[in-house]
Amino acid sequence: MLRLTAAMFVAALTATLAGPAPALADPVPWTMAPCATATLGNAVRDRSVAWFVISGEAVQCAPAVAGGGVRIAVYPAGGETGYSQGFNVRLFDFADVGVSREFGAAVVGTSPGEDGVCVLAGEHSRIACVRVTVAEDRTTARTERIDVNDPLVAKELHRLEPYAGSVYPPDGKGMDPTCGTCF
């Protein structure tokens, strides 16, 4: 009994003194491009994954960096913060000014409602934004360009998931599904 009590005390003391675990680094190394421009197109339903996928293009400007990329973030209407999932990072192929990266990114699910979607660069600065409104039929969405300071998106980012090297949303079972329009 004394051994068990001592072991429990040591475990509790170790957990208390150790402090919080350090933040995990992205499994695939990359950095936010310090400078980029972007455009966003329409959101279209990809039935293979039950997501609306938005098309877009980002262009790296000076200073260009190796391993640089952009992140796509979602800002739910009525929410106080936005988030960016790990599969919504897109890397530039080269560290040259003017290199472009077209993409298709799964941004919102099929629940009716409104979300802001932005491309981020630099210190998570919004460089292009749209409002995506999913219709009640859950199969169509309207996409409208908005200012990067529109109240729908002028919010802090709450969650930035690590980039694991995949552009496909997980299927909930730890597997990458086939998203025919994600690239």
C-alpha cells in the first residue's frame, strides 16, 4: 500500500512540475509566404466528401521563401473566431517571385448557412476573402467576394491545425478520402 501511495504521489508531482506539453511542430516543414496575392472562385459541392470546395489561385511576391505557402481559413457566421484545418495549406512549388499555385480546397460542409473564407499569408493576414452561403438544399452555394476587413471575417483565428502534407479532408476514420476536386 505504501508503494502504491508513493508511486501515485511521484506521478502527480511529476505531472504538476512538468508543465504543459510543448506545441507540436507541423509534420511537414513549411512557412507562411511573407508576401502573396490571391483570388478565390466559386464554391462547388464535391459529393465524394460532402464538402464545398472553393477554387482559387495564390501568387508569391517578394520576398519569396523556400517551402512557402498560404493557408485557407474559415470564419463561421455568428462565431467569434475563425479556424484553419491542416489540409487547407497550399505550398508554392518554387521560391521564386511570381510563382503561382492554383488550388481546390474543401472549406465548408453541407449544412445550410454562411461562412467567410479567406486566403492567409504573412503573419496570418487575410489577402482575399469570400462569403460562402450554402443553400437549404445542401447541394448549391453562392459565393460573393468580400473585403478582407468585412465583419464576417474580421476575427481572430482560434485554431490552426498542423499541416501534415495532405490536401484531402479526413473521413473521420483517419483515412484520406477521394476528393476529386481538392488539389
